[in-house]
Amino acid sequence: MAEALMLLGMGLLVIAALGVLRLPDALSRQHAATKAGTLALGVLLAGVALAGGSLAWALRALGIFVALLATLPIAAHALAQAALREQGEPRPDAAMPQPDEDDDDQAAGGENAGRPPA
């Protein structure tokens, strides 16, 4: 049972690593690393605790898992903030194209009103 848990944990770590390599943006990669990585390490540490065969091994594995649960969300939050800072704030003029003079004439009912733009 312990070996099966450790193999499952390693397989989940490989899947998490593939997510980090294949996903398109920083936030998606961070999500794959933290969520799948936490699950994988939890399963792996459960296998280690069982394979150790003593209470001391189980307590060590539990301590490591508690430390991971305490630190991974903080690290993920810091990485997400850094990724958003790196992207920068969107400029208001970047999303909207600037109107042409012909557009102003059409909006005001000028001589080009009703004609399709050139």
C-alpha cells in the first residue's frame, strides 16, 4: 500500500510538472504547480509515513505536510501578485481604437453621415 501511494504521488508530481510546462500563462502554471503539487506531495508523504512503519516517521511526514499547507498558499499568492504586476495595468486607450475624422462626421450627422467608412 505504501509503495502504491508513493508511486501515485510521483505520478501526480509528473502531471503537475507537465502542467507547469504546457499551460499558457503564469497564473495557470502557478495553479498547476500549487494545487496538483500539494495533492501529489500529500499522497507521497502518506506513502512515506506508511513505509516508515513507526510513529516517528508518521509524525515527520505530517509535520512536512502541515508546513507545505502553511507555506504553499502564501507562495502562490506572492507569485500571482508578481505575475499581475509584471503584466502591468491595461492602458485605457489600448483597448479602444481612436476615432477617425470620418467617424466624428457620422456621429455628428455631418456630410459623411450615412456613408460607409472608406
